[in-house]
Amino acid sequence: MTKTDRRPAFAAVDWGTSSFRLWLLTEAGAVLDERRSNEGMAMASAACGFPKILKSHLSALGAADDLPVVICGMAGARQGWVEAGYVTVPALLDAVLEGAVRVPGEARDIRILPGLANRDPAHPDVMRGEETQLLGATADLGSGEHLACMPGTHSKWVRLEGSTVTRFSTYMTGELFDVIARHSLLAHSLAGSDGMDMAAFRAAVQMAVAEPARATNLLFAIRAGQLLQGAPADVSRARLSGTLIGLEIAGASGAAGEAWNGTISLFVSGKLGELYATALETLNRPFRVTDADHAVRDGLIRAARALWPA
Amino acid sequence: MTKTDRRPAFAAVDWGTSSFRLWLLTEAGAVLDERRSNEGMAMASAACGFPKILKSHLSALGAADDLPVVICGMAGARQGWVEAGYVTVPALLDAVLEGAVRVPGEARDIRILPGLANRDPAHPDVMRGEETQLLGATADLGSGEHLACMPGTHSKWVRLEGSTVTRFSTYMTGELFDVIARHSLLAHSLAGSDGMDMAAFRAAVQMAVAEPARATNLLFAIRAGQLLQGAPADVSRARLSGTLIGLEIAGASGAAGEAWNGTISLFVSGKLGELYATALETLNRPFRVTDADHAVRDGLIRAARALWPA
């Protein structure tokens, strides 16, 4: 691979459950172009398929037919494109690079990175994609112990010792918010506004952390608060979000969880980052923000360099 | 009203969100006939309406045009037939009888009983239908303090002092089971079996009670247990049910909840009763079972006698 500095050396793809992001990158890791769409695994599995979606985006950017592609995320799941397995924790993040699987039957060199698995029978857990964010952020994190909070559909709380993931736990926060908001009785309470009352959000976080066992009672109280006190939709929405995020933080702070008193490394982008930052501030938990978008791209760049050394 | 012992004196209806039950009763409260259907509030609001459904069942049983009808449950909700309001707790259960609302524009005397509301701004809560079960069971319960556990779509835990409801809390257990089983990632893990592995159920109850803050992590672990350990659908289903029921019991046992060390009065019928009985046994919590079907009928009979004294 002898390419000039301004020519693409590879493409990197973060292929999640509901989102697709592709970057065209130089050898040095500079971004030449990018594409984003909602053609996540769910859509790719159901509809036109993984190869077609990838090809359409590469063609739109005029990428060469032999440009290699490195992929992380749900494309490597059993119900994804090609199953890329899991590296068992505790594991060095670099072990992810060694587990990359080549997509068979494609002329182009396409590799999918594996996820991580916690195989402790009492705490089975899996991740796909977040390991690549961590890989991209190891230089930032540095040596020593860390606790990474990685919010999303399935939020991850990850304990690291330097570049070794020692354990992690997933909380179904984002997905629960979605199914409860759309399919439960609370849909009535949330209808009519997409806004969030941040005072109600902070109060809900505090209540869930104070009495996590009451979580499903706090959820019903959202409906009762609307019926009896006329709570508007932006208050109800904030209470739902705050209850679930508070419950997550309470769980991750518990004895058997990822208990940690130091500075939390919060991996976020956009609006979700504001909510978690507000929740952690409300609870007086120190944190610093790492941009999740940058981290996953940096992780994919690091993987590409290991897979295709210059 | 002068009727012989074998002629109907009134009809009693328990009209819930998703179920309709009607009994034809003598003055003495003997059941002459009954009807059950899935024409609950949801269906009645959406489709053919409350008067038509009620009339069809009464006609099918050959009830006289002037037979009075007493109704409890969601038919009295704002989105029901006629709003019957709430009696504010603490309240004597007899106050429900005084709050019955007559359905206007109907030749027949039809009364809908109100629900109960907890208007404490920190713990807003509502019930419709369970108050009538409690009314029917007061003789059984007797004087002194009680804690009633009333499982369902929205499980109620009710503290009573004799016939006075002092407070109550609702847990969204049944509805969460339903929306998570049908609409979340866990639908994959539950597909293929309707069974429940009771050992897995008991273990899940214990884990949720031991670490309620980890509830949404325990939910994700159901999926991870399927992926990594090949957990079958009946184990996954049992874990989902056990986690949610365990979380409910943990919440209702908490300091700010309906804390209680005595014998719990469990109001149940059918399969759900077995699950709660198993959960309480697993946790060594003493309980005694009251048949919820009989209790609601007895409560309606008591209301009818108060509304239309012989």
C-alpha cells in the first residue's frame, strides 16, 4: 500500500443496531470523507443486506474497488453479516485486533472486529462496538484503573486496568426507555412533547438512586402524577429518563457492580451525553467526557494499522 | 325490590383494562349465572362502546330491562365509560360505596364505583378495581394491620388498618413483562416456549431482591445468558418474570414502601398466583392467599346491597 497522504488508505465502519457510519481515511488517519445513515444491523438483516449497503456508500464516495474496510459493532453479531465472536474478559484491548474476521466471498478485504464477553456464569455479558471505542481511547485514558460509562441502547460500564478490560456490565436503559415510551401506558403521559424538564429529570435521578428497588413504582407514579397532578409531557418524559438513568448509575455503583469512587470516563456524543453529565453532576460523581464518535474512529484506525501495516 | 331467592336482584361487573366479567346475583349474593370476555376498557373505548357490550351480555342471560348493575374497575376511568373519580387515602373502604356514580342517559340503574388515590405529591398513585376486592375481603381480613399484595398488570401493595386503606403503591410489573417480552431484544430470547423453568425463576427472584439496583443489568444478562450459555426460552422467560417480581417485592419491602414483617395477604387467581406464591416462599415471606375473583364479586355484592337495600 503506497498511497499519498491525501488518498484513502482504508475505510472504517461503525455498524450498530440502528446506525451506520463510514469514514474514508488516509494512512495517517485523516478523515477524507464520511457517510451516516440509519441502515443499522436491524435494517440490513431485514432488507437489502450488508454487502449492498456497504457498497452503496463506498461507491457514493468513489472509493477504489480494492480499498480495505474495517468494521466494528453489530455487523459481527450472530444475526449480523459474519459472526466475529467475542474475546473473553479479562482481556487486553489489543486482543480484539487479533480476533478480526475476514468476510468471505468478497474481492475487497473486509474485516469485522470481535466483541468482548464476560463468561462468568453469574454475570454473563457481551459488547460489540464499545471495545473499539475503548481501543481508540487507551492513549487518552493512560495507565492505572478506570471506570468507563458508555451510555446507549445498552449502556456499558467497564472497569479497566490500563489497557486491560477486567469486567463490564450492560444496563438496558436506552432500550427500556424506548419500549416503555412507545408501548406502555406511559405513552399517554409522554404524548405531545419531545422536551425534557431538567429539574424533573434531576429529581427522578435522585429518587431512583435513593430507592432503586422502587423503580417500577416510580414508573407508575409518572402516570399517576399526570392523572392527579396534571404533570405535563416534558415532566413525564424527564421522569422516565431520570428514573432509568438513575437506576443504571445506582446499579453500576453497587457492591457487586463496577464500584468506583474515582473520576468516571463518560463516553458520549450529543444529547444523551448531556443527560448523563447532568445525572452524574446531580449525584456529585466526578467525570470527564470522551467523545464517543472520535473514540470509535480512532479505534478503527488503530485496528486498520494493525491489520494492514504500511 | 321484592324478588324470590332464585331470581336475579342485580348484576355485578368487574370491568378491567383487558377483561370483562359479569355475574347475575340473587339478593342473598348467590351466583345465578356469569359471563367472561376480553371486552375490557381498551376494546370498549376503541370499538363498539360500553353500553353495547354490557347490554349484549345482559341480553344473553335474559336479564330484565330494569335489573340494576354495579360496576367496578377501569370503566370508571377518565378514558372509560363515565369517570367515577377517586376517593383519597387514607380512607375507609366504605367510602367507595358513597362515591358510586350513576351512568346518565340509561333507563337501567347502572352505578360505577370510584377508585382510590394517594395524593401525597411525593408518592402519587391510583387504583381502580382492587379497592372493590379489598371491600369484599374485609370480613376475611378482620381488624388490625394488613399488607395486601395484589399482583397484575399494575400490581398493588396496600397497607390497611382494619377497613381503612392507609397507603398503597403500584408496581408496573405485569405491563413491563409484557412490553419487554414483546418489544425488546429479549423477544428473541423468549421465542419458542411459553413455559417457565421454576428453578431459574426462584434464582432470578433472589438476585433481584439481593441487588435491585442491578435490575436492568439482570434483564440484559438474560440475553447474554442465551448468547453465551445457550439458556433456553423457558429459562429466559422465568428470569424475566423473576427479575420483575423480585424487584417489586424488594420495592414493597423497602423503608419508604409498605414495609411489613407480618403475613402478607396475597390476592390472586390462577397462574400469576403460583408465581407470586413461589416468589414469597423463596424469600421466606409468610403469606396467605385470598381468591381475587371471589373477593371482587363479594365487594360488588356489598356495594349493591348498600346501593339498593332490600
